[in-house]
Amino acid sequence: MAKIPATTTIYTRNGCPYCTKIKEVYNMNRWSYSEMKLDVNFGRDAFYSEFGHGATFPQVIIGGQKVGGCTDAVKYLREGKFL
């Protein structure tokens, strides 16, 4: 397992199983990340403005690149040989 090379921000909401899953992936690998929580750090309008009206939770940004949700983030990490 490689060390994740870039800063990660995960946009989450309470009760989201996919949000929990991607955080578990990071925690199991001891990778750091910043968590931005809906209704704590940002509102729904700001979320849709940033990610688009069809966006779902979570949204993962790695090294400034929007990689998408949980499935897309895991795919990105696998393809980059981090997982």
C-alpha cells in the first residue's frame, strides 16, 4: 500500500453509508483527510454549485482534482496503485 500523495477533502452528510465507507478506506490506510460536513461546513446550495445538481454524497477531492463519489474514489486509488 502506497502513501496517498496529495491532500484529500471529503464532502459528507450525516447518515450516508458511502460517506462512512470512503472514510473507513482512508482510516484503514492511515491516510489523512479533511472532512466537510453538510449543514456544518457548507449548505446544500453551495454543494450543488460546486459539484453540480446531480451530485451525490460523498464527493472526494484528491490533490485539487474532483474524483467523484465513493466508487469513483476507490477506483482512482486502485488505478493509482494506492490500494
